[in-house]
Amino acid sequence: MEPNVRIEPASPVPPFEQLRAQLLDRMREGELPAGTRLPTVRHLAADLGVAPGTVARAYKELEAAGAIETRGRNGTVVAWSPDAGERRVQELAAQLVEVSRESAVPADRVRAIIDAALA
């Protein structure tokens, strides 16, 4: 499936970030449901008129966030679903708790840091 994305060369937002954000938006909107196979890096780069490294970086960041999965020869597929975002936040929260305990950062200070980040 060809995602409906565009890169605006005049934008101050880097091309890889434009692509990452647009793909994630399409996933959230249901245009790219879980299991949808994405174009190869080279194919999408050619379609968008950008360097393959631009698409590769967007895919890498989406994969790190759990939004897509790369399955080798089977390609890259959408892994995002409405509950995937919440699962990712839960995983990161567990990591944050572990690091805060190792670093002896009090729980009330961790909460304050999270509240500030959410503001």
C-alpha cells in the first residue's frame, strides 16, 4: 500500500521528521492499519524525491517507537494499533521507574518531572 505522504522542501522540519509524523498520523487515522505492508526504503525515497537515508531514518525511528516492524525479506509492516501507544508508554514508565530507583531520584521528583514534560 502506498501511504499518502508528501515532503515539503521549504519546511523548517527535516524531511525524515515530516515523513515519520505523516506516517504515524496515517496509522492513527486508520489509513495504515496494523499489518499494512509499507513500501521499501528505496521505492518510497524515489516516490518522494528524497535520499534513501531519509526514509530509512524515519522507518528506524518508527520501529524504535514500536509503530512498525521490519521483517527482513518480508518487508516493513505497520505494527501500530490504538493500544500500542499505551503499551509503549507503560514500557517506558517501567524503565523510568527502574532508572529513577537506580539513581535514587525520589518518586515525588519523578512525578514533577513527568508533569513538567506533559505540560
